[in-house]
Amino acid sequence: MDEYLSFRNFRQFERTRKEIRLPYDLLNDTRFRQLSDARKAHLLCLLLLAARMDNFLPNHRLKLERLIGATEILDLSELAEFIEVAALERPSHEDRRASNRIPDSVKAAVMVRDGGRCRDCHGAINLQIDHIVPLSKGGTSEESNLQTLCRRCNRRKWKKLLPRF
């Protein structure tokens, strides 16, 4: 087992592996407000990195500085209210991909169930298997949470799920 850094309550910030969600309440959080501007920037960069690394940040200050492109020293002790050290068995990249992968048999069953057509526009080209409740929102890859959508309808659904600022 290795020691990693991870954000407490990371789920409140998580969106996808390329995005984070920043709640407006963060501006009212006294712990956040008391940080210097440089520490606030470090915290936000570490949040972005945590999203990319499934909340398994290396417990190595210099490596983190390099990964976020810090120009000032990263003081992790000042961020202790947000970040904790955890001894975790990090799942391998293959294990994480396998858990997100939809088996071909399930894809085929969903296509047959949906009649080989998009559930939204009933088109039959560029079909994709879509998670009704996205994995990032706690959805699963079970057949009951999957639907057939064409690429256009799938993208339209994705845009509706983006937060409004």
C-alpha cells in the first residue's frame, strides 16, 4: 500500500475526469477565505489534478508542484483542511477501465431492446450506448441504466447535464 493525498468530500467537486464542479458556497467557506491567493490557486489546481487522477494525488510536494505548474512553493500543511493523507491500494488503470466498460453482450441486449433505433429521435445511424444516469453521477453500467441514442442526441443530452453558471 502507498500513501496518497486525497480531497475530503471530493464528490461535491467531481464532474468528470476532465472537469470539476466548484460550488458557489466555496467562496463563503471560512477555511477557503483564510487562504492566501496563491494557496487558493494551488487548491484549485490540485482539485483539477484530483479529478484527472481519481482523487489519488501523490504524497510528494515536488511532484505535485511540477504537475500543477506551481511557481511558488506548495505548502500542503496550509491545505490540510481540504486534503488528507490516506494509505490506499490504488486500483490499476486496467481495473478502472474494466469497471467502466460495458460488455458487448450488454450493448447488444440494449440495442435489441431499443429496436436498433435512437430512443430520442428514432434514427438508425451513428448509434451509441448511453448511460441514463451518468457514471459520474453514480450511475451503473447495468442494462436498466443504458439506452440507445444516436451521436447527436447523446451530445445534446450531455450539454443539458452541464452546470449553468
